[in-house]
Amino acid sequence: MNIIALIKQVADTAQLSGRMDGLQLMADGGPRIVNPWDEYALEMAIQVKEAHSGKVTLLCMGRAEATEALKTGLAMGADEAVLISDPALEDSDCLTTARVLTAAIRKVGDFDLLVAGRSAIDGNTAATSIQIAALMDRPQLSYVAELKAVDPEARSLTAVRLLEGSRETVRCRLPAVISVVKEIGEPRYPSFIGIRRAAGATIPVWSIADLGLEADQVGRAGSQVMWPDVYLPPAREARVEWIEGSPAEAAEVLADKLISEQVI
């Protein structure tokens, strides 16, 4: 099976603090990681490859430093990787990003399965894979928590979707686009051999010209949504009061305080 996995390099939001707001972290060269949701997608892609043979190709749209994210994916077990990078891509919204990735997917060639994470932790739109499926006229399953069956011969897959308060089992034809949640399986650690192989890998970089796109179709010129500012929410003051006494006494005091504050 030919599987394409979409990954993104994002700012390490664990580094957010009072000294660095979100805009600085995203724009000023702060620490970068593989989007955590995409690690789950890559794990599922590798598992499908191991079960049904074939290859996993990684696609990433980003700046030159995003090659590190692709090398992480290669070290985990992906076979090939391509970076889409061009100054004209700056400030692309999610639909424009989907158009660029769709052009790259068509350049890669036929695929059986396209996998992505639930969302990216920076923009958190959870829309790009859905838009790709729409642009390519392919079935799309979101919030996939389990692949129950993949049948390359029958050109179908059966998956379990994680919904709010329930799960549903669905079946669709291949090729398909799916986005996964963490219940799909814990991402594996890169092996030593994988790390060495990834370190020596040459990752091709495609520009918008390579994809047959013009500058006015991408980036700010081709986008309808802008992010003028990113910032931390205002800090909230908190006060902690310790209630002494037996459990019954503490419960009575707590209830009185909650009533006086009109919480209950």
C-alpha cells in the first residue's frame, strides 16, 4: 500500500511562559517539535505498512528547518519524505495550505491512504485534512481511534471513530483520507538504525513552481483568513484557603462559603 502521512513542525507550546508569548514562540525561532497529533498519525501509517507492505511517504509544508521534523519521521520508520518550502507560502491559511498539499500529493502520485493528525497544536483548525479530501474528492474519516480492518484487495477499510460520548464503526472505500486521535496507538521511539538512516537522508524540497502554483494562489495573497496577533490569555489571580477541622466540620464550613459566594 502507498501511504502518505502529513506532518507539521510546530512551536513547542510547553515552552510558553510569562517571558515568551505565543507570537514570539511561533515567529521568532523558538523551539520546534513535530506536531504531537501527527506522531500518532505516523504510527498508524507505519503499522498499516507493516501489516500490508508498501511504503510511507511524509509530506510537510514549512520553512527549511522543518526538515528536522521529517527526519524524525524517517527515524520512526517512514520510507520517503518531501518538504514543500517557498517564501511565497508565508501566512497561508488552512484552505490555502490544503491546496498546496493537494498539489504535492498529486505530484507524489497515487495513494491508498492519506493520514493526518487530529489537528495542529498551533492553529488547531482541524480542517486541513478535511479540505484536502474535499479538493481531491476522496472519502474522509475524522477522529479515528482504531483501524479494525484494511483490505487492499477489496479497496476498503473499517475504522472506529471517537465521538463525544460514543463510538461509531464505519466503512469506506480506498483511497481515503483519515485523521486520527491518540487512542490509535502510542507513537514508537525512533530506533538507533532509524536515526542513523534519517541523519544521512537527502530530503527533496519542492517550491510552488514545482507544484505548478503561482504566487497569487498561496500565502497571504491566496488566503482569506489572517492571524493578526497571537497572545497569552490574561493571568488569573487565585487564592487558596485551607479549612481546618474534621471532615464533617470542613464540609460544613466549605458549604457555607460556597453559599455565601453564590456558587451553590
